[in-house]
Amino acid sequence: MTLPTILIADDDRSIRTVLTQALGRAGYQVRATSSAATLWRWVEDNEGDVVITDVIMPDENGLDLVPRIRRIRPELPVIVMSAQSTLTTAVQATQRGAFDYLPKPFDLADLLSVVDRALKQPAQLAGAVELPKPSPDDSLPLIGRSPAMQEIYRIIARLTTTDLTVMINGESGAGKELVARALHDYGRRRQGPFVAINMAAIPRELIESELFGHERGAFTGATNRHVGRFEQANGGTLFLDEIGDMPPEAQTRLLRVLQEGEYTTVGGRQPIRANARIVAATHRDLRALIRTGQFREDLFYRLNVVPIRLPPLRERPDDIPVLAQHFLNKAQSEGLPAKTLDAPAMAMLSAYRWPGNVRELENLIRRLAALVPQPVITEAILAAELSDYVAIEEPTPAQGDEPDTMAAVVERHVNRLLAAIRESGEEGVLYERALAELERPLIRMTLAETRGNQIRAAALLGLNRNTLRKKIREHGIGVQRRVG
């Protein structure tokens, strides 16, 4: 039996060595090179069963190789890896026909899993479609290189060639509308309109008219025909923000649109064909609303075709410095004075809990850029702005103090969560948030104990390995056995 051959192209010798050893131990034959030209020669000679290529190489961009490989060998899966771990890179890799995209650093177990899938499911490549590149933009739609955000980028990239309905769940200010816009701007409906409607901002009695439009004379005050959001979004994307606040009667009409693909205006009789991709978002627990009868279960399953959980900012503190710098640059481009943050101030930003998430960070940076006269923002200046500062990590007990019980620590932390929730006005998130913040350090410390061995960590935790890997992705937890 001939062993599958994996072709690797990366200009970093250490990465080539690690990948060659790992794939060899997994039972594959491996050929590795630092040159895109050599990789192309191997492909032309009909060698290899899977290609793994870096993006940046001395003689050619790896992304440019992907469509060329697909033209002469459409059955050959190409896995793209890159340290340029942005949404644009993920989308371009997918749209050019890559089987999958792995941002560096990555877990070797993830790479082996992708290679195994590529060898078993080559037929998936037949449906790949290369879309035109998005128009260049100086500002990325989403910022962050944490593992949690990388998973968001990969999901968005995989959805660019579909019109599947998407449900985005995340706290207020986390950037749900930015994800919705990215799905539109990088998707095949990008030439159509992007129309957003916030269910919480519209009086309940007007939601149906806003969504579906109304005819003249349909109700008192309807002096003219009104075009609804569904009609405005024809050929594009309709973003239904805060879907959990939609009243029951509007839920029923929306369900019919999703089932039948058509709707009527308020007061109208002629069915209108719906032609808009639906992206919904909420900060609420819709399953809890279903249990209390406030949200239709059948509508939930129609909307929750592809769920995306957008992590709050406190779960991805590594992204805070790059976000802060992005907002400083943005403020300067808008005419505000140039500012920088010194190292202690940046450390304080990274330790703050951010109950208002990315929106709160952006507002703070904009305020500092406008009002602080000094060119360098110091820790003292920042402390005055963050008067309710609470660090992410618990303080170390003083020497001689009795150690905290877990119950005492949890009680103290829940009190902080309650204060943050009161400030942000959110409801229905306390249980989910408290559970997530307990799970994250538990899993992180167990992985540290097992030196990144996920099989041993799952055994210690008493979890199925797939469940553990899912939670690692959800919480954006890094592991020690990583490449890159």
C-alpha cells in the first residue's frame, strides 16, 4: 500500500522540520521545500496527495499558487498557512480554492486533522468557487489575532460562497454588526445593499411595517406606500439585530418568509418574493426565551443555521493592544492629534474587564485622543478615566491570609459581573458569562499541567476530547504544542 505524500512549502526551516517530523510520525511520506517554484514543479509532475503552503515565500505568494494548482489538478487539496492572520487572508485563501486555512501559530493536532479530512474528502474541492477580491480598504473590518478571532475569520471565509442564514451571538459592543458586514462585503451578494434593522430600537407596533412595508391606507396615518427593509435589501443582505426583542406577531410573519420565501406588505395582498440573505444577531439567550415562551422555537431553528459566537473582549486580551493602536490611528486619520500609549498604560488596558467590549474601548481611545493634551497617554492618565478599573486576574492574597475557598472567589467575582451587567444594561447573560469565565482558567491550567496534551487534559477533566477541543476554540485558549 502506497503511503499518501504531503508536499510542504515554507521558507522557515524550523517549521519545515517540525511538520516533516509530525507528518512522518503520522504515517505520511513528506517532501518539503522553501521554494514556490519547486512546489509548482512537483505539482506539475503529478506528485503529492495534499499540499501545505505558506503565504509569504521568497519567490512567490502562496495564495497566487492556489488557483494555478486548482486549474491543472483540481482534485489536489491545498492547505494554506500564514502568520498574516487576518480576515482578508482567510477569505482570500478560501475564495481562491484552498481546502482549509490555518493561521500561525497552530496546534499540530489541528494540522493532522485537516490533512486527514483533505485525504478523505477530496470531492469537496469540486464545489470551490473563486470570487473576485474585495476592493482594497485601509481598515480591516475585524481586528484581532487571538485564536478565538481566527476561528471567526475561518467561519466567515467558509461562508463567502453561500447564502446560508447566520445567527451571531455576542454581548453588546462586541462587534456583531461588523461580523454581519464582513459576511456581506466578502460574500457573493456584495454588489447588493446591506440593510440593518435593530428590533430593540423600533416600537413594537411598527416592526411589521418596517420589515415588510405597508400600503397606502393600511392603517391610520399610512398616507403613502412604505417600502420595508426586506424590499430595500433585495439582492443583498438583511441584518436583523437584537432578534430576541422581536414581538411574537412579527416572529410569526418572519417565520413564514423563511419557510415560503415570500411575504406581503401590511395591507397588501400580492405576494412579494424575498431575495435577501438573512443574518440575525442577539446578546440574549434565545433558548432561555424559548423556554419562557418569548421566542418561537421553530423560528430559532430557521435562523440558527450557522451559529457564530463572538467572544467578548475580556476573553481575548491579547487583541486589546492591536485594537487600541488601530483606534489611535483611526482617530488621527479623522483629524485628532496623534497619540501613543506607554507600556504601563497598555498593560492596564489589557487587564481591564471591558463590560462595554470593543465599543467601550473605541470610545475611550477617541476620548483620550481628543481631550488629553500630552502626546503620550500614561498609566496615571488612563487610571483617571477608568475609575471603575477591575483587573482580570484576582489579586494575590497577602502573606498570612487564609486562602480563599472557590465559593468565596466565585461569589466575589459574580458581584463584579453583576456590577458590569448593571452598567451595560444587559439581561439574560449572567449564567453564561459566569460559567465561561470559570471554564476558561480551568481548561487553561489543565492544559498547562499536561504540557498541551489534549488527550491527557480531557481525561483529567472527564470530558470527551471533541468537547474539550470545542471549548478550547470557544474560549480562545492557546496550547503549548504549537507550530510557528
